[in-house]
Amino acid sequence: MVIIEVSLLSGFIMTSRSRMLLENRTIFKKIEVKANVVYIYLEKLNDESQTFILQLEQVIQVKNLKPASIKIYDYYQPGGLQISYYLGVGR
């Protein structure tokens, strides 16, 4: 099983519409939102390219916003962790 762990930007939440769109994708086994992190579970990855869009809503104005992380790892072998960072579109 593969986990995509998306830390949300400070002051942002994932929109309910975004969660609904993600939950309707058959590729996902499960989606959890805990505190400021979204966990997306996939049964497996293949060599086919996939695009996932999370819509975020700013609820608190934050100065000097820092990038948030996206981690991708195998649940059973977390040592192969891949980390990327994002700051959001339009920033």
C-alpha cells in the first residue's frame, strides 16, 4: 500500500468539495484528514502518470508562509520516502 501524505499550508484547510472529488476517484483506497495533514491511501502505484488536485481555502492570513511537504512512501517499507514541497498555485 502506498501513502501520499500532504501537509496543508499554515492557515489553510482542504475544501469539502475537494475531499468529495478525491473520494470519488476509484484509485484511492481511503482518504483521511487529521489536523493539518491529508492522508491518501492507494493500493499500489504503477508507471502510469496520475494528477491529484487538492483545493485549499485560506481561513487565516499567515505572513511569511513557508512551503508545506508532500511525502510519498510504501506503508510496509517507509524507508523509500520521497519528499516534495509546495507553496500553492497563484502565490
